[in-house]
Amino acid sequence: MQRLQKQLTSQNLLIIDEPSFVPLSKSGAELLFEVISRRYEHGSIITSNLPFDEWTETFGSERLTGALLDRLTHHVHILEMNGESYRLKHSRKNRQQPKTHQDQNNVGPWANIRFGTR
């Protein structure tokens, strides 16, 4: 675990996508806090769809969440984006397009999911 923490703190840029998406265990929240604390002011991008006041549900402790947000919001630019999700928009667009012969042969829950760029 210490090796992973060292790798995460030594990177030029760390991107954490949706840390508030799934509630963390107490030890998981503490480990993430440790990584973010060590990276304080060293190039991190963190994305979330939840407002900060809902992060306590993920991290389990108001005190830990407050300390985490204190570090994350000091000397940063917060970009708040409102509107339709890019992924949802393209998912709807893809569902409206007529299916090709290849698409009709696909079966299973992953049949309509495409990876990569068009």
C-alpha cells in the first residue's frame, strides 16, 4: 500500500474521477485523504457530480470531509458545469440512429455499448 501511495504522490498530475460516487469504507476514506494531503498543491484534477455538502455521505465523517475539502479547495479553480451530461447526450443520439446489420447480430447487455472514438 505504501508503494501505491508513493507512486500516486510522485506523479506530475493525478486525476480522480468521481471520488464521491460510491461511499468509502473508513480505511478507504482515510487512504484517499492521505494521498490528497500528500499531493496538496501538486497538480490534481478531481471531478464530481455531487456538491461538496453531500461528500460527507461518501467519506463518512464531517471532520475528514471538511479537512479534505479544505485541502482540495485551497488555491484551486472550481469549474461548475451545469447542463446535460455529455455521455447521456451521445447515448440518446446513438439510440436514435438506425441499427446496422452488424448491430442486429450483437446480443447481450453490452451490445449497444461502443468503446473508442468515432
